[in-house]
Amino acid sequence: MSEILLYDIPRKDPENGPWSPNTLKARLALNLKGLPFKTVWVEYPDIPSECKKIGAPPTSTEADGTPRYTLPVIYDPSTKKAIADSYAIAEYLDATYPTDRQIIPAGTEGLHAAFNKAFMDSVYFPCMFTIGPLSVSALNPPSERYFRTIRGDLLALVDSVRPEERWRKVQAAFEVVNGWYEKADNGKVLLMGDTPAWADIVVAALLVCARNLLGRESPEWKAVSEWHGGRWAKLVAALEGKVLYPGYGWTKQGGQS
Amino acid sequence: MSEILLYDIPRKDPENGPWSPNTLKARLALNLKGLPFKTVWVEYPDIPSECKKIGAPPTSTEADGTPRYTLPVIYDPSTKKAIADSYAIAEYLDATYPTDRQIIPAGTEGLHAAFNKAFMDSVYFPCMFTIGPLSVSALNPPSERYFRTIRGDLLALVDSVRPEERWRKVQAAFEVVNGWYEKADNGKVLLMGDTPAWADIVVAALLVCARNLLGRESPEWKAVSEWHGGRWAKLVAALEGKVLYPGYGWTKQGGQS
């Protein structure tokens, strides 16, 4: 089959690894399926035109009613389809390239959709309040300028909350996720047992990007690594062993190309 | 085995059926496992003393720091254990009386825990704002008096929101749940396919109690029955067929006894 194209947003220090949890989720999903793919790097201001070029739909609507285009997007030359939104990409890959063990295992589609909502509401947004500003500073100048102009209100909102308060919310959020992972059978690291599922991809993508933005040696990441008996460091290690590095474009291709 | 005791709160018109979603969840879980049980009816003011008598733990803490005892609680004479909280009861029944198809199917424990949070946050609380006042009026006088005294602040909070606004929130909440159920394979009515799981019990318990409090012929219940292609009426019918009525104490025992 032809290589699938994954549209992702570059950073200025690619050696520090993925910075966008949403595009990393799609990357991990492609790796989990073992599908060949290559990355198309797109700066923020070019996202709408690149999406329109391949027929990728907008994922939401701006406050002024205009369509909002976001990455990740994939384009699959074998089916000539463009898919936007990481969850929709996972569903597309499972449907188009079914395997014995799906990203979203059969029968758990509805539970995974609920997981996704619980995670985005209770964990992702509180965490983005902490790592969001770091991610903007990691962008190349055209993207950083664009983001600061278009999403300035969001950044002002983040600035209005004290860093210690934001960090407290991240801790509280991971208390909640820990409660879910504690239910996994026999203290296993992955939520559904032995094979990573979409839920693990969602959590690991956020953790990996947080680590890559905070720095592996930062006090914040060291603290996270020790929370809940080292659960989050183990989850990242499990995903990096099984999913991240085999065929992982970022490292294999020698950074972003 | 000896009959398990299910501690539940009576209503003054038992012929109208279960009114408490939380105790109904435990009732449905017992029915789904096919375990023999009988109901112990407890009025609100007697809940703490009854719980202490059988060694059931409190489920949370009051604002003043004192332990808060809630129903459902079960007491299992075979193991001499008392379990509080409907989710913990389902986990206990699965662990103690394992079957081929668990209430919380193997591998989905973590996803179900996340579902539970998403449902309670996004659906249960908005809905209780609408059916909560009806449930208080359905109680026997000692319970109604007690509830209005102890939880008066909650009822005042409900009163501060216009009924149309509350109803709008219920509709919005069921839009969210519909999004999850739409993911179920082949348009099936149950979230995981052919057998009810905890997620279905949670949703159906709320719907059944809403129907029983609003009245089957009320315009509100008729509206709910037609939402999303009749999905919610079908879900209740599926659960009533498979779980509610076989061995269902409420009807078999001729009301509350």
C-alpha cells in the first residue's frame, strides 16, 4: 500500500520530540496499526489551505461562524480519503485496516467515546493550561506569531491563573485518571491489560508531550514520574516500547523533514 | 446460597416503581447476575444506623466532616460482607460471583470507571436537577421531612434555576450520551453489543426512574421516548426485558414489603 500522509505541526527544536498531544495521538495510532506513513509538516497559518487542498473537513467552528481547520489530518492515497481529528483517524484506521486487536477494541467503541469525553473535560484541558504556553514557545516563528494573534485570548486566560494553581489542577486531574487505571486488572500498566488501546494512546500522548515541553530533567516532569507509584513513567515506557519507536517517524527520519 | 439483602429507600406510591437511580443500579446488577436477593426498606433518617448495624462504610463525608452514609448497600450473608455504593456493589458481585459475562466485562474495568465519571458529571447531575424535586415529593413523610431538612440547600439551588432551563440541560446531556451510543456496533441498542453491561445499567436506571417520577403518560417522558430515534425507550425496553423483570423484586414481591 502507499504511504499514508500524516499532517503535523513542526517545532523549532525537533530533537526534543513531539509537542502536540493531538497530532501525537494520530501518530501513535498509525504506529499501533503498523501502517507505513510519512509526515507532512505544516505551519499554523497554512493549516486551512493544506486541509482544503486534500479535502479534509473542518473539525469545528470559530466564534464568528467560519469553519475551523485543525491537525492532525491524514490523507490515505489507497482510498483517496482525508480524515481530520485524531479520534476519527483511529476509527478510520480500524475500519479500513482491521486487525485482531483494534485501537478501539470491538465492543468498547461507546465506552471509549465516553472515556474520550471524560479525559478531555477532566484532564486534557487542565493540563493544556499548564503546558499550553510552553508549546506556543516551542513553535517556529510563523506558527508562534499566528497562534499568539489568533488565540491571544486563550493565552491571556491562562496567564490569569497562577502557575501553582494550574499545577495543582494537573495533579488533581491525574488523581482522577489514576482512579481509572487502578481498576485495570492485576495492577497492569495498560488500561485494558496487555495491549495498548486508544485510552492509553490519549493519556500517553499528553504525558510524552508534557515531558518533551517541560524537559526530561525538569522538577515538574520528575514529580510526575513519581506520582502514583511511577505509573505515568511506566505507561510512557510501555507505549514507547510497543508503539512510539518502531517505525516512529520523528526519530527514524532524523527529526522533522 | 442465602439471599443477599438489598437496602433501598421506599416511596409512598410503590406501584409507580423504582424512583432512586442509585439503588436501582444495584438492583439491576443483582438481577443481571441472577442472584437471589430481597429488599430491606429503610427510611432516610434510619440510613446511618442501619448501615452501622451491618458494618457498611460511609460513602463520603458531610461538609462538617462527619461520615455520610448512603444507599444502596447490600449485605451478603454468605460472605458476611456489607458493601456500599452501586459501583462497588457491581465490582463485588463480579468478583464474588464471576460469570462468563460480567457486569463490568473483563478488560473494560478502567473504561467503565471513566464512563461512570463522564456520566455522573455530564448527565446524572443535570438530570437530578430536573427529577430530584419529584423524587423528594415521592418519599414517605419521615424521609421527605428528613431530606428537606438535611438537603434544603440543594433543593433551594434547584429552585433557583427555571424549569425550562433545567430541561434544556437534560436534553443537552442526552445529546452527549447519544454520541456514545451511536458508536455502538451496527446501531445496537446496548452500548457493548448484545449483553447489558454496567454502562447500560447506569443509563437505564436513570431513565426508568425519570419515567416513574414524571409518569409514563407525561409530555416530558413522551418527548424523551422520541429523542434520538426512540433510542432511550428501546434501551429501557431491552433492560426491562433482560434484566428488570426476571426476578425483579419490585413487581414479584407485589410492591414494597
